[in-house]
Amino acid sequence: MKPMKKKDLIRLDEEVALKTDADHQLDERLQAQEQEELSVEEKATLFQQLLEKRRKHFAAKRAKEKRNKPLTKAQHRNIMCTYLKNMEGYKLNDLKLKDFDYIQEMFDRAFKRVNTCNTPIKSQRSGIPIWGATS
């Protein structure tokens, strides 16, 4: 082989440099596109996580509001009747036809009696002593 002239060597070096520069630019473009695609995917996953977090937050908020709703009059009456039946010995038939206000008064009297004295109170039903509050 013949040794190359200086002009030819310079031209060859320039061509190689251009090819490597083009390859380098192509690599940079591909990396930028991949990073953009990754960032789009990351954005999508973050957005999905945000939506899921918001959904759970508002579901918990609705559940909390449901739990904190005040009792209806019927629910309140039922709880008082259960207390009077179990603690004071009333029969269900005794309480059945009474209105809410009367049951409320009976409940208040019974509850006040239990909370104010520490002496045993005999149950109307069984005659077994029921102790009041110990505090």
C-alpha cells in the first residue's frame, strides 16, 4: 500500500469525525426521546397515584361523616329502651307504647340514679342488686 497524502489523511479524519459526530448526535436524540418517554410514563404513574390517593381520601371522608352523623330519634329511643330493659328490669311491653319524651325522662332518672349513688339498686325484674358508678 501506498502511504496516503496529507490531504487525503485530513479528509479521511474529517469524514470519520463527521460520522462520529453524527452518531453522537443520534445517540443524544435517542437518549432524549427515551428520557422523555420515561418522564411521560413517570408522569402517568404519578397521576394515577394521585387519583388513587384522592379517591381513598374522599372515601375515608365520606365514611367519617357517616359515622359522625347524629342518631335518629328511633335509634336513640331503641338504645334507651335497651338500657332500661337490661339495667332497670323493664319489660319490652312496658316500653312499647310509650312516646320518646316519656322514655327519655325514664332513662334520665335511671341514669342519674346510677351515676349519683354508690349503693346497690335492686333490679325490678330479678331483685338482684345492681351497683351504681364506682368513681
